[in-house]
Amino acid sequence: MNKKKTLVVEGGGFRTAFTAGVLDAFMVANYVPFERMIGVSGGALALSYFLSGQYRTYYSAMKHLSKDAHFIKWNRVLSPEGYMDIEYLRKMAQTTFKFDIEKALDAKSSRELWFVATNKKTGEAEFLEPNESTWVDCVIASSTLPFVTKGAHQVEGKVLMDGGWSDPLPVKKAIELGTEDLLIIRTNPRDIELTQSWPDYFASIYYRDNAEFSACFTDNYDRYNHAVRFLNNPPEDISVHQIAPAKYLESSTYSYSKSSVGNDYRYGLDMGMQYLMQIQWKGKNHSEVSVVSEQNLICPS
């Protein structure tokens, strides 16, 4: 296959406010050199608004959700829809923060685009290619968290959930597809490796009757850590660039506020600008791993 410049966007729930800032910086600079894009979970949603060219819209949507009483209701914890109403994203994309799908489709026509989801039957990653009729469904499927939202979403007959459980950092997939020049936007610090979380441990027990699916939760942290090591020590013929926070962001998947979302967004905006300045003035050195650091950085208030 052709060797192409690829953008990979990590998920992370409300941590993707940082991602929104980076992509808004790219949008202002009209920096879209990517021939292939892959988004996971919240990264798929961020990529959607990036492709539609809607500056600050994803950030505005996240601020809205951070204080929207309908999006999270703890009395829905045991209900089929979960305490986070993932279907609310559809309403949001159709009304308050209307997603310009025509512009997104036009941008997609000249590049490859996939959103990562997890097949709930096999536990394997599914790379969804959104079209006019499935775009929002693909985003919802990629972002559907078990025990938190309704837990599964169907796209073209497949029962799917959040892609972060099968391929949280799909960099090796990008390489398999022919990428030699890779940029990944992270929502965790670049050197952080994970241990198995209590939700993952609980889920591996809960779904123990389906060995393949249970393995998603048993092995998730190990898959993530392998990808981190690959990113930090890529093959010599692969150019890897990372835009990652130097420390944990203020928001997390489940813990956030309007203030934390705003601070993470501004941090991402500044990091995105730093990256653009770096490639403008220093040029591209394809023999090195490029990482935007926080040295001498003051995050704007």
C-alpha cells in the first residue's frame, strides 16, 4: 500500500478537551497534511468536528456536557442507558452543536478515515469507515463505555463498544497500513504505562463466560503499554511525532468540571501551536522521534 502521513487521535473522555485545543490550532493554521486519520472513542468525536472545519465547536460541546444535568444522572446507574446518556451525542450533533456532515464528507473524500470500536462478540478491534448514513453511529459505537453508558451500539449489524478496550493506541495498525510518518495526539503523558484498573478487573469477571470478550478487560492495559513502548522506540524507518501533555490533565474520563475542561483545552491549544512552530522553524527530521514538551511553557488562563 502507499506510504502515507497518518494522524492517530487517542480517546480519553473529557481529557479530549486537550485534543480539541490541538486540533483547533491545526484548524486555524489550515494544517491538514494527513492522508489517513484514525480516531478512538472521544478522539473519533474530536476528529469529526476537525474534519468539518468547525472551530471551537467540539470544545464548546464538551463545556456544555460538563454542566448538562441530562447527560449524567446517577439515578440511571442501573438502567439500560447508563448514567452517561451516550445517545445524547446524537441530539447534540443534530441541534445545539450541529455537525456539518457535508463538509466532513468533503474533507474525507481525499483521505482515509477510520474510527476504532470493539466487537462485543469477538473482543477484536473493528475499524469503522463512516459514511453519510453511519457517521454519528460510528462515533457513538467507538465511545460506548460498558457500565457507564448503555454499553453497546449496533452499526451495520455488528454489536460494538468503545474502541479503547481493543486498540487504545492503534499505531501498529497505522504502520501495517503503510504509514511511515505518524503523528499521534495523546491524552496521557507519553511515558506513562498503565496497570489494570478496578473497572477492567470487574468487567473481566463479569464477562467471564465469553473468554474472548473478557480478555479485552484483562489485557487492555498490556496492549496500551506495548503501544507506548512502540511509540517511544519506533523502528528506524518510521518517523513518529507525539503531542502529549507533560503531566496528567485536569479532566479524566469520569471526573471533570467546566473549569478543568477549559484549562485542558487551552493547554492543548498552546501545545498545538508549539508543534506548528516546531515544524515551521526547525523543519522535519525524519530520523528522530519528535515530541512537543512543556519546557518553558506557561498554559494560558
